[in-house]
Amino acid sequence: MRTRPGVPQPLGATWDGQGVNFALFSQHATAVELCLFESQSSTTESIRIPIKERTNRVWHVYLPDAMPGQLYGYRVHGPFMPSEGHRFNPNKLLIDPYARAIAGEIRCPDETFGYPIGSPDDLVMSTDDSAAVAAKSVVVEQAFSWGDDRAPRVPWSRSIIYECHVGGLTRTHPDVPGHLRGTYLGIASDAMIDHLRSLSVTAVELLPVHHAVSERRLLEAGMRNYWGYNTVGFFAPDPHFATGCLGQQVTEFKTMVKTLHRAGLEVLLDVVYNHTGEGNQFGPTLSLRGIDNQSYYRLDSHDRRYYVDYTGCGNSLNTVHPRTLQLVLDSLRYWVEEMHVDGFRFDLATTLARDPYEFDAFSRFFAMVQQDPTLSRMKLIAEPWDLGPGGYRLGGFPPGWAEWNARYRDCVRRFWRGDEGQVPELASRLSGSSDIFHGGGDRGPFASINFVTCHDGFTLEDLVSYDHKHNDANGEENRDGTNENFSRNWGVEGETTSAPVLRMRERMRKNFLATLAFSQGVPMLSHGDEVARTQRGNNNAYCQDNPIAWLDWDIGPAEEELLAFTREVFAITRKNPVFRRRRFFSGGPIGDGHQKDVSWVRPSGGEMTMEDWSDPKTQSLGMLIHGEASDDVDERGRPNRGLTLLLLLNASTKAVHYALPKLEERGHWHEAANTAQSAGRAPRRVPRTGVNVAPHSLVLLWYEVG
């Protein structure tokens, strides 16, 4: 095949309409070979091309006869000296870190390991060739008819996030065409878009869609890494979610984004840049390890044979190295500029900001993102912890970032479970968690991503149905998954026909959903909670690509009623600007009046006293938000006045009578939501004498002036 020198930028395989430029960074390699394959099933390369050009540590070559669809990989030569951090092995076919698509499932047979399987350690180089079993990179045609596609640009103040798994969301949906179920195009179907919009959702947050690898032990047990938090291809959409192959996943992903944008829905990606699927020193050699292990991974400074593992997954990406940081940033820009996504949720984000070892809010990673004209405009969400020293950094991320608020999750769970002493913290969580995010005053309530459940842990249904995890199907003797769920089964562990237990569980599901909807901050729903999705007590279904983790759309009357309730409470949130505050409450008067922006109400109708706050047995709380407390504005900057609201929460075992607070303007209170009542009930006027809040229930009232 004809070759030309090519150019060192951009990295990866780039089709220019006439040929393909290949560029690969490796600082310590002594030689690089480009291998071309005729088909996915080819056992060896048809052509092996030594790359002779090297510029700024980038190896590059141009093939004027190559075309989109070409399968390829690399063999990289260099020292195999694990104790010094080098694991080059030209017997291993390597995936291009910048591959836009990867053909086939990445598996880990013996041939993919850099040392002989069965040897006592990893210090001896394997001579087994992996080409026959390795996944191949694919040259992709990037052209796509985006037409008039525009990012919805939904402000944080109006955002409601729906976290979902591409495969599990539509796998059983009867109104999604059969061949599209479990795919990118399934999410873009009319049935799913209608469902999402009915929930007032503004963004879907997709669990990882980067091409990932399943751990060998899972494959041997007949399972796979269903969640996908084991990335190998940071530019490549996972073909598991496509109807076609050899690059079709790229086109179908773009089609999904374009269709969701047209419906006003943003697309956020859960991304895993903290580690890769190559694991620790005993893991396979699939890509970065064989390309330049010492540059791409954090290694133990005392013995570079070993990896620094802040993630619990065997390795950590070395984002202190400029080329590794470039890989992350190039990947992010690619998903924005070429794939048109609207933002990212960063898994174990603390690892990315360890500069060099401790978390640093002024790290190179944060600085590069902040100054980037593309990335700085995106929605950026951190999972603000990792497993390393000082890894829990909730509230420590810089302005411009939102964070998953695990303290919100735990407090709300414990309050509704009936734990004593939760009311003071609950007030902070309902009002936007200013104690966590206020800092120097540069952040507001929308730094807090509020959630009660997510992919990791119990579903909402299981949260009210199980006291303990039941992860036996994972094959780890129920040792995996957290033991601290703050859940309650309300009388029976798991499934039951007991009518009183079922009624209580129904009320508790509504309590959680309503609390989430009526809290300041950005609410995030976990897919299926609106229809009581269950994983039968499994709180770590990462390896369950089966009905345990899939959303079952065969729903009955109880689930239909829960769905209707979910739609109601989030519609209230969407319509009333007092739930969309951009700045924290001050607790002081509004304007020239005496009415405070927020007041905390006791059952007598007066404000909470210090005795109320300090009494651990206090299990009810009233939150009065004045309509003038809204700081929301329209597109022209004009104020959007809201309704005055009174939120009443009662986690005790007895009904609580609340006298209604007196307001300066004459009017009447009306009931907007009541978790002790059926959804769809017509709003009713509340007697002036007050309102009874049933045990274990929530009531929202709105005030009509006049």
C-alpha cells in the first residue's frame, strides 16, 4: 500500500476525502507498526506498515488508498520492563486511543495479556499474538446531515435530569419497534420522547456509552459489565446500543442526539476518565498500557510495576501528563463538536483533579476546562469523590461545576425512614444546601444535583421494600454493594401481598418523589422510578444485563398512578419559579415588607424555635416560600413572580395539624399535592382553620391572593 509521511495532528485516524492520516502518541516507544485488517474475523493483519515519521513524540503516516470502514490496530515496540513502568509488547494488537469506532466486543482471552497467563507474576513478556482475538479500530466517515440542529441550552434553573441506561431503558417497551429496543434509536423513538416530556424532563443523562470492556471473571461467569464503567475507547460509541456495525453506532448516536434536540431535550454523558478497563498490573494489554504505560497511567513512585489506584478499579489515568490530559480534553471536545452532546457527568471526578497527588480546585484539569471556549459552556457535573486519601470533596469543586449531592440523598432517605434528628439538615437540603455550596458566594443552589436514587444502589421501589441488599445474582456472595442504604421495608422484606404494607410503600415512593421535585437545586430522576422499577433488592446491578436491571414496562394500576403523580409534581416544579432560585435564600425580608423569602414553620403556624430545631424527636417541618422570593427572570431579564407556597413534611407515625401562617396579603390556601391522596385529585381549598398532614406524608399548598 502506498504511504506518505502524513502529519502529527490530529491524533487518531482521520479521513480527509482522499485518504487517511494515522497519528499515535508514544513518548517511550522505539518503533510503531500500523496493522490493517480485511475483516473483523481476520486472524492476522493483511498489511503491516512500519511508521517511520515521528514528530513531537507522535508517530504518523498517511495512506492515500485507505477508506472509511478500514479496520486497523497498532503494534508498539519498546522495553518490557514493568519495574520501570514500561510494558511494551509488539505481540499485542492495540486499540487506537482516538478510534472513533471499535469493531466487536472487547474480550480478554489469554492472548491479550502482556505476560503468560499461569506464570507466577507479570514480569515475563508473553509471546502469544493477540491479533486473532483483539478488537479492531475502525476508520469512520464523520460526515452527517445535522441540518438545523441546535443545542437546547436549557438553563440550570429549568433543568430536570433523567438518568438512564441506553440498553435497559427501552429493552421491553411495547411501543418501541422491536429492532430498536435497547438502542440509541430506541431512546429517540416517539414513545420515549413522549414519556420523557410528560415527566417535564429537560435532559437525559446516559450511563457510559464509551466503548468498554467486561472483566474476564464476568465473561467467564456468563455476565458482562452492563453499566459500562470500564472504558477503553474514549471516542467510540458502544456498538451494543446500535443496530448496525463497523461505524454504524456513530451515525445512530448522532441521529439520537439530533432527534432529542428537536424535542427540546439535552443529552448528557456519564464519562469515565479516571481509569481504564486495563486494570492493574495483572490486567490485559488492550491499548494505553501497550502504547505508553508510563505516560498514560499513575505509577507507584517507589516501584513503577504497580499502579496508583484512587478508583478501586486497578489503575488511575495520569492527567498530570500533558498528553494524557490532552486525550481527555480532545475526547470531551469531540463529543461536543462532532456528536453534539450538551454536557458531562464525570465519574469519580476527584481523581482527575489530583495535581499531582492531592485534590486541587486549581488543578490543570480544571484550568484547561475553564479556559476552553467549547467545554466551558457545557453542563459539567462531578461525582465529587474517589477512593484515595482525602477523596470526598463534596462542595469543593470550582464555580461552573455542579455536583452529585450524596448528603441530600442520605438525609432525605433517613428523614422519611423515620430517623430522629434529621429536621435541621433536611431544611438545608430542601433550600439548596447552602452549607455545602455557598463557599465564597460564587455558587448557588444549582451546584447541587439532588437525587434520592441513581444507577448505583437501590431503585426507589427497592428503597421502600428492602432493609438489606440482595446481590446474590452477582456471584460475589452478597459482599458487593453498599451496606448503608438507609432503606426500610415497612414490614415485609421484598415482595408482599399485604395491603397495609403496599399502601405505605406507595405513600413513601410519593414522598421521595415530591421531596425531590420541591427542593431547591437540580432534580435528577433515576429511570424507572416513576413506574416503580425493581431490581429485586440488588443494589449493585452493574453486571446484570437481564430483566433484573431492565425497566419492565408491563405496568399495572399502581404503577400508572405513581406515574401520574410523578408527572404532577414535576409539572408543579416546572411552572413555579420559586423552585428555580439562582441564589440561596437569605432568610431575610423581601423588599420593604416584613415577609421573609423563606420561613420555617412549626405546627402552631409560627416560626420554628431553637427548641424545635434542637429536639431530635421533631419529625415534621413546614417550609414557607413567598412568591416574591423568586429571583427567576425571563429571556429579557424581567422578573418571574411565583406563587407563595407552603411545603409540609411529616415523617412521624401520627397526623400533625398545621395552623396556616398569616400573610400580609389576604387570600386563600389551596392544596397542590398530597402524598396521602391519589394522583389526579382536583385541587381543593384548604379551611382557614388549618390542614391535617397524615402520618408519613407530604402536603404542598399554594396561596391565592384575593
